[in-house]
Amino acid sequence: MVRYVYDFTVGGRDMADLLGGKGANLAEMTRMGLPVPPGFTVTTQACRAFLTTGTEPDGLAHEISEHLTTLEEAAGRRLGQPDDPLLLSVRSGARFSMPGMMETILDIGLNDDSVFGLAKASGNERFAWDSYRRLVQMFGSTVMGVDSAVFEQAMTQLKDLRGAPDDLHLDAGDLAQLVETYKNLIKYETGEDFPQLPAEQLRRAVLAVFESWNGERARLYRRREHIPDDLGTAVNVQTMVFGNLGPDSGSGVAFTRDPATGARGVYGDYLSNAQGEDVVAGIRNTVPLDELGRLNPEAFAQLRDHMGMLETHYRDLCDIEFTIERGRLWMLQTRVGKRTAEAAFAIAAELVDEGLITADEGLARVTGDGLARLMFPRFDTSAVGDPLAHGIPASPGAAVGAAVFDSAEAVRRAAAGEKVVLVRQETTPDDLPGMIAAQAVLTSRGGKTSHAAVVARGMGKVCVCGAEEITVDPQGRRFTVGATTVEEGTVISVDGSEGAIYPGAAPLVDSAVMRYFETGERSAGLVDAVARAMQQADGVRRLGVRANADTPEDAARARRFGAEGIGLCRTEHMFLGDRRQLVEAMILARTNVERERALEGLLPLQRKDFIGILEAMDGLPVTIRLLDPPLHEFLPDRTELAVRLAAAEAHGNPPSAHDAELLDAVNRMHEENPMLGLRGVRLGLVAPGLVAMQVRAIAEAVVERKRAGGDPRAEIMVPLIDTVEELRLVREEVEQVLAEVSKASGVPVECPVGTMIELPRAALTAGRIAQEAQFFSFGTNDLTQTTWGFSRDDVEAAFFSAYLDKGIFKVSPFETIDREGVGRLVEIAVAEGRAARPGLKIGVCGEHGGDPESVHFFHGAGLDYVSCSPFRVPVARLEAGRAAL
Ligand code: ADP
Ligand code: MG
Ligand code: MG
């Protein structure tokens, strides 16, 4: 037979699935011998049964009444007994803490008779009526569905009438009157009387807590926190203790350490003569917990003693809810407490030092997300005012600068030494120079994987995107939020960690953790704690960590951050800027001679880039991807060009021969779906000389580095392979060029040639592809686009938020790898690739390489390394370590 109810003396903390977090921990504290008011827990299983069938499961009522009898016998009083009532609290408590999301009802068992009994037994009439009015209020709103504002209004009216500054100034008579008012309000609002039978109160309260699982607030919270909807909540039924029995009573919350910094000490709040709800509700001002030391030294000493016991027992920061009844301390709740990223690292290091946990356990207690937060400068939260607007926190950190509204202005002002924030409706590749010049990027449209967000994250630049409250007016060079207008040049502050925008220059606090990664300078406290976690992670991780870097500066930084090579060196930026003209000439070339001349112009420039990168990564692998994007990305925009030429013509200036040619080329190369068009390996196979030029630049850079005594380890990676045939053809060309350069220079050049796996067909035929490929690298951005059939640039703005709201996916597949679909392709390709070529080296170089959850997946899938932007390298190292635990 299923058992639905467990006494606190029976459960324990390993039963949280069944008893919920609160119930499991109440049982644990009971077992530890701490003073916990007796009670029992109704399981989450009972809740699930109730929610699916709509009725109480068989036997539940009986089990509850049996446990109630046990409580009553131990207390020597019955629930709601008229002359001396036993009172109960009915408390929700799910597997994962959902603070304030569900319901708790206190003082069950009071009615028109037992309130007098309570008054007499306690010798405190005011207390009895105060408790009764709380019950009617909580029961009325939670169980009977009356808007709680109705009760609050009645309370306010009475306080005004009496001239009472707070509820403590209402006397027994006032409170008795309030109870009458409340009961009338309930009757008026629901047509029903407040139930007088204690057993009925209890039963209905339990069911109301079950139902609160599906309340709107709770559902929203679960969606945001990625908590499954089908877990249900447990219900804890517990003997009441009273913090509202006078000045020697009270209620409070406590932390065993400072949850903000991890520092040891006494942290918390206390409110005397109050029931627990009042502490969080903020209806009266609490005092700092150490004040309790003066008010009640004995209870305080006992509390500290219990806190020490709990921390040792849980081997972690605990938070605690307690009540003091007439000088006697009762423990009402504990759990492993939430904490800031800073506190997480500090506490982990301290607990390791104290010998409470192992270094591996310490590593498990910190996260890559937390580390990322610590790497950015922050606004001093105590000093900033109200935000001007909110958006999506797309790339963390804090930045201050003058608002500018186009890329050119950003570049111009930055060159003059001014700090700027680039504000755009959304960004495109044309905004790149401005993004590089700016301290931060702010957009009014687009999600976490919009162009602005992705590029900013890649650069480690602060970004808030999708700030829909603001209206950007690029022509007028200003943006507006409600009635506020921010003109170009006005200083604003952007908090990419919180997704907030502040007016003016908010004060900044520097990141010591970032300084540590940049310089290796290790200081005491937080930095030392981070350094130790990193050391531990590097010691245990199996996954290598490389960086995506396209410039010597990025490569050098990545190396300082611990990158063990470059997993993706994109060559496309080498075709931008002044070089665009050469690229244009190459595309427009009508003869082989013209084309070769253009390619020859590009060659020395590319070679120089590669030399710099190979030097920065000397001795470590550098995976260079051959040109990937469609060529027309390097030509002017089709519509803009057509409009410009038409306008010129209207003014009597016919297009020049060059312009006409350009327009012709742009039209010829126009593609409806460029991401699925002529790009990647396809381009290399149809644009003569392009692959050879790039490979020559790489090979000659290798030669030059070797001659300089270096240890260059270039690897050549072919993008967007569908079939092994494509790779075979390109590889022949690559090898021919390598051989030519070796021969001509007398320096042997051997570069492994591998491929990206970023199309489903490539993943599914990985066994064949591996026959030609010396390594694989998953391009999970394109693989996600092509597996889902999502055009990333289009879908995010169009419907991703709707998909997230509907729960179709819990997180964007561009942010965290979709294990079921894309992940499945990865697993197939790993298995078949390695079967065909044992020991095949396999990495990943998409955005996902720096995403903590995805790193865990890649570890499990048996990859050799992940590659991510330089700033994510420490995060990936840490998570790769955690994945190996
Ligand atoms: P939440 O999960 O929202 O914190 P709780 O179930 O912890 O809700 O209840 C809120 C508060 O109600 C507690 O912090 C405590 O002060 C008070 N409370 C709950 N049960 C009891 C009890 N048995 N005796 C006295 N106060 C209680
Ligand atoms: Mg609580
Ligand atoms: Mg790709």
C-alpha cells in the first residue's frame, strides 16, 4: 500500500523527492535533535495523485487523521480543543525551493470558541485574537480565494480609526472586531461562512496547498527556473509555536554565513513579538540578528550553537527560519542557502580548508555562470538609482559611455578617446567596427542569440538587447523611454549582467578576478578561492579547452586565460576593411590574370595575420577555417547600391562602368537563402584560386615561423561539408599547395586537414567523411540551424519568445545544445567517425563550446576539446572540470 504521510521523526534529507525540501529538512533537524515543533509531511505523491484525479487519493484522509491523533496525544490537547486548543500550521514545500510562490496557513484550529480557550490558556487575550484574525485572513485568501487586499484594507481602516501606527497598537478588542469584519467580508465575497470545524479547516488547507502548485505565480516561477511542472508539492502539517506572545517572543531568519560575500558571522533579521510571515512581509522594521544577543542572550547562544551544528551537518551555508516563544527557541526551517557567485567561491574554499568537504566537492559547489559574473566589472549596487529601462542581459558586465546611434559615430568618438555605448534597434555585420569601438551595445530588439548578443559575447563586450521599452530614433540621434529622451552624447550606464540601463555614470567596481586571469596575480580572499577552483578543475578535467580567436591579440589573451590552442580561427575578418577592395576585385575579375592579381594582393596580408596568430599560440594547435561566408557579404548591399545608382542617374549621373559591373555582380550573386547557398566548401570548389591562396598564406606563415625558431601548429579546417567528395577534392588541392610550399622553401610543412561537422548529412555520413578528415570540429551553430530548420537571424525575433512561453523549449537551442536532436547527431558522428578512424580528434567550435550545460554534454559525448571565445575560456575550464567529477 502506498504511504502518503510521514512523521517528522521518520523522514530525512535524502527523501526530498517525496517530502519536498522543507519536509525533508524538518525531518533531518528533528533527527539531529534540534527543537522542531512536532508534525508530519503529506508527500508530493499525494499531491500528484490529487492534481491528476481531482480527488484526494484513497486512504489519505485516514492517514492524516491517524498522524493527527499521534500529535494530539503527545501534546495532550486536541486540534481546536475549546478550552486549550492545539493549533497547526499547514505549509507548502516542493522539491525545489520556490520561495513565496505557494501557500502557508498558520493557526489552524482556532474558531469562535477555541479563541477564548487560547486566550485563557496563554493568559494573553490580545495574542489569541491576533492569531485568530491571522487565520481568518490567511484562510480567507488562500483557501477561499478572497483577494487579500480586501483584508488589508479593513486592517488599514481600523488602524486609521484608532490612530495606530502598526498592528502592535491594536488591542484585543480591536482585533476581535477585525475578526468579525473579516468573517463578514468572506461571507460577502464567497457566500460561504468561515469554517468553524477544525478538521474541516485542516482538510481544506491541505488541499489548497496542493492546488497552489498550479497557481499562476508558481507556474511562472517554474518556467523561469526550469523546474518541471509535474513534481507537485508536499504539505507539512506542524504544531504551532508562537512568536507573537509578547516582547520575549519573536521570529527571525538567519544565515550561517553572509550569503553576499561568504564571510563567517551572524547574519539575519529578527522581529520581536511577531509571527514569521511578518519578517518577510516587511510590515514592521526588523532588527539585525545580533540585536537578539542583547534581547535574549540565552536563545541567541542556542541559535548560534544550532547554526554551527547545521553547517557542520550539511557541510554548507544554511539558511534558517526560527521562532522564539516566551524565551524558548524553535527551529522552523533550514535549507542549503542561495548565495551570490562571490560567496559560492569563498565558501567552497573555506569549507575545503576546514576539512568539511573535499576539493572535488568544493569544485562542484561553484559554477561557470557564477565565474562569468565575477569576471566583469560591476556597478556598485548600493549607489545606483532606479533603472531607466530594462532589457535582456545578453552579455554580462557593466559599462558607461555616451550614447551614439551609428557605427561611424562610435568609431569617430572612440578614436578621440571618448567612451561610447552603441545604441541600435538591432545590429548587423556592418555595425561591427562600432561594436568594437564601443564599451557596450544596447539594442531595442532581438533576443539572447541576436547578432548583437552573439557578437558582443564573443568579444566579451557588455550587451543588453531587446530593451523594448526604449524607442531608438537613429535619424534623430536619440532614444526615448516613456517621457525621457536621451540625446546623442548623453552618458548612460549599461548593466549586461542584470539587463538594466541607468542614466548617467553609475559608479563601477573593478573585477579582481579578471585581473587575476589577465596577469596571474593572485591575491587573498575571493581571487584565491577562484584560483583554487580553477586549479582543481584543470586537475580533473578530461576535455581540452581552446579558444575561438581571429587576431594575435585575442590569441594571446586566450592563452593567458588558459586556452590550449585555437579551435576556430575565422578568416573572414581578414577580408574586411581596406582589403574589401581586393576582394571586390577578385569577385569582379573577368580574366584569370585579373583574379590572380587580386589574390596575390591578399596573400601577403593573410600571411601576416597567420604569422601573428601562430606566434601567439606557439607550440599549440591553431585550427584555421577556410573562408566560410557567401562572397556577396563582401560586396555592397544590393538594395542600397541600386538605390544609390538610381538616385545618381536621376541627377543626370549615369553609373560608371565599375558601378555597373558591381551592380551586375551583386545581382548575379544575390541569394534568397545565403546561409544555405554558395558558401563554405562550395565556394572553395567554384571560386578558382581561393583555397589555394589561403592555404599558401597559411603554409608560408608556417615556414616563416619555423625559420624564426618557432613551433607553429596550423591545422586546416574545411567548413560546411555535406559529402566526403567535397572534402576529398579540397584536400587534394590543399595538399598540393602544402607540397609546393615545402618544396619551394625547403621547410617541410605538414598541416592536418580536417572538417567541420555542421550539416546533418555530414553527421550522418561521418564514417565516410572520417576517411578523408584528420579531425572533426562540430559547428553547432550551423548544425542547430540546419537540424531544426531555423534561420537564427530570423527565428529569434519572430517567435522564440512565444516558443519559450509555450514551453516548447525551456532554453533557446542556440544557447544550450539540444541534446535530443542536435546532440544525437553529435553522438552519431563521434561514434562513426572514431569507428572509421580510431583516435580521431574531435572538438566543437560553436557558441555552445562556452555554455556550461553544453560543456557537460560534450564531455559525456567523448569530445577531445571545446572551443569558445577567449573570455569564456575560464568558464569552460571550470565546467569541464565539474563535468568530470
Ligand atoms: P515559505 O516557504 O514561504 O517560507 P513557510 O512554510 O516557511 O513558507 O511559512 C512561512 C512562515 O510561517 C515561517 O517562516 C514561520 O515563521 C511561520 N510558520 C510556519 N510554520 C510555523 C509553526 N509551526 N509555528 C510558528 N510559525 C510557523
Ligand atoms: Mg519558509
Ligand atoms: Mg558554420
